[in-house]
Amino acid sequence: MNLKPTSITLALSLLLSPALPQAEPINKIELPEMGDSTGTLISPAEEMQFGEAFFRSLHSQVLISQDAEIQQYIESIGQKLTVNSDNPGHPFHFFIVLDKDINAFAGPGGYIGVNSGLILTTEAESELAAVLSHEIAHVTQRHLYRAYEAEQKRTIPNYIAAAAAIALTMTAGKYQGGQGAGVPLAAAMAYGVQFQIDFTRENEAEADRVGMQTLVASQYDPRSMPAFFERLQQSSRYAGQNIPEFLRTHPVTVSRISDTRGRAESYPYKQYGDSLNYQLAKAKLRVLTDTNSTETQKFFQLGTNQGTPEQRTVARYGLGLVALSTQRFKEAEDTFQQLAKEHPDQPQYMAALARTSLESRNYTQALVRYKSLSELFPDNDAIKLEYISSLLKTGKPDQAKTALFSLATKTQQQPIFFQLLAKVYSDLNQLAESHRYLAEYYYATGQTQDAIQQIKLAQTSKGLNPQLTAIIDDRLRFFMDQIIEAKRNQ
């Protein structure tokens, strides 16, 4: 029985559940041949379609970071791992969920999410890399698709109900006050969990084995995997119902820790340092997810008097970010000025200085600083995106449009691209194009009804030519079909 894209996307969004590790020899794990069932069940084009739908739906469930610097960092570490994975040609997309809970997950199409809470819990970059390599292995070993294939012998309604229940438990229940999973769904979830335990008993062990190979090949510390697992296990020992979500979906047992430690010890010992980008990303995430600026400031203040010179510098950067977030612009300006002077080759410090001008509404100064930055770092899309914002603030939509289309293809696929392009066309008084791209932004963030409303506004705008009319009409039909499909599969 064939499932429509919306249905199968829901089914495949199911996260892998508890698995008991088993010791295995340290051999290279081979991917299934592309001619086997897991390679033919879903075509690459369908896999991409399911992944995109999965990612869109997540935007309406969780808060996904739109910070360009943070996104650039997580993509960089993710791509470093994927090129050293057992399937380097597979497309992957990495993103950060702004949530204090400790969690990471792999979805269809190579979409891998990691919570800010997990990143802030790591004590070394290799620990973050260990988690990502584990999730990458879930994808390359096609665990989600194996689960779907195995479920073909069961009734589709039961499978969808179980997947929906688990998805709602992890999203609606968690992010919308716990009201998402009612009694009927709870019963369905019980069925789904039992099935997963029976089927995915070896998935976690396999992901650990394959993930460690990727970790080592990418020049990260293999010992970070058991170290992070053990610290999570110990810290959650008395957590009760507050056990981290990562441990619910990736249970850590003594035998699993022992297994990964034994495998890690087979590699020669050496020291692995953290990249500066890791430390800066953690500092920025701490401020972005800050609920108590006083405590966050104390944290960074302590850091200015301990650790390596680089760590103390990062703590100063953190203090500057706290000052900026609390609109103490003079303090932020002084901090970032000094850091930029001391480290002229580090774009984050200079970008923070330019951002201070932008947020304090000194738009002319911000434009000068971003223009200089974009010339110094022409391939840095995070800087380009902020430069585009400063161009729009200073009434230069034509230049902003040119800069937008100079972004990398992958950046042009992000929601922020459509949002900024809609603003560009609005400033150019091309309202049909503005509504059209705002519709694309809403669709990319899982708000299809809002996308329909915007595309209808585009239809009624003045100055439409036949080509643009055809594009808008086609997108309206597409969005309407998506709504109909979603209702059909409820």
C-alpha cells in the first residue's frame, strides 16, 4: 500500500526508541546495497520531499534558530562529519532547536536537529561531534526507512497512529503545554513503543559503532562519546520524570557505555582541542536562550578570570553579548571594539560590533561596518545576511536584492532568504512579488494557510504580467493541494 507524502512524512518523523547495545567486533560497517529493499522503497527524490515536509512541519512545533552565525557553525561541523561518514554523498541538513532540554534527533531526508540545551551541556566540541555522528549514522544506516518497511506488514492506520502519538508526545506535549497526546493517542503510543523496542534493539548500538568511525575519521576524540553518555547517565540518575529527552530516545545503559569505551580505547590516545567557533557558538547560544541575564552575566564574569587565554576572551565576548541583549549599547560597543582590535581576523567579534550599531539604530555606521566586513569575508553568508538587513534599514533595497542573490544556494533555501526578499520587493513597491515571497516564507515555516492568504493577496496586486500571474496561480494550486492532502491524511 502506497502512502501519500504527507502521511509517510508523519510516519518517518518517528524518532528511534530504546535499544540495548551489544558488543561487536570493530569492523567497518557497510551500507546496504542500493538495490536492497531499503534502497528501493523510497526514491532519492521522494526522500528529499519527505525531508523537506518534515522540516517544514517542525517549524510549527518547535523554535528553530534563525541566527545565521549559529546555523553556519552547526552546518560546518555537520558537513565535516558527513564527508567522513560511510555515505559522504548523502545530503544532510543540520539545524538547532532553541530549547533547554537535552535532545538530538534524525529525521527523513538527512535532517538532523540538535537542541541548544544539549550543546550547552557538552564540555568539549568532540562531545557535540559524537552526538551528531551518532545521528548521521541513523540516517546512513537507513534506520527510519527500515522501520517503515518493517511496518508494511502491519496495518497502515495503526502505524500512522503510533507515529503520530510519539511525534505529538515529543512536540505538542512538550512545546505546547502537554495537551497534545490524549487518551486515544496514549494507547496508540503504547503500541508504537512496543513495536519499536522489538524492531530497533540493535539500532543504537549500530549508530554508536558507525558514528565512532565517522568521529575518528573527522579528527575528533573517540573517548568523548562514552564520556558524554556517562555524564548524562549520572546527572539524570535522580531526575525522575525529568529525564533528558535524549536519554528517552537514546537510552544509555552501563553496557552501552562500556561498549563505546572499549571501542574508543582501541584508538591511540591524543589530546583534542576545541575550535574557537565552538566556544563562540556556545557563548551566543547561552545568551540567545538566556532567561536570567544577571546569572548569565555572572557566568561569563567568572570565565574572564579562569581557563586559557582563548577561553577568557570568549567570556569577554559573552559579556558583550549580554550587554547588547540588555541594550547597554555603550558597554557592548566598548567590549566588541577591543575584541575586534585584538583579533582582526575573527569575524564574530567584528560582526558583533556592526550588530551593535544596527541594534542601537545607528544605521549609517552599521552599513559602513557591514560593508567592510563583507569585503573582508566575501564568502561568509552570516555576515552577508546582516549586511542585507543594514542595506534595507538605510533604504537601499536594490543593493540588498543583489546581495541576496549572491548568497550560497543552500542559504537561499532557508526561510530567512524569502523573508528578506519579501521585504526587498515591498521597499521596491513591487507588492505582488512581496506577497509571493512572503507566501514562500510562510510555507517554508509550516504555515501553509498563511501562505495561501499571501499568495491570494499577490493575485490581486497591481502590475501583474502574464508570467508572474502564471507563477502565482501555480503556487496557489500547490498550496491548496497541500492543505487538501493534509486533511485527507488526518
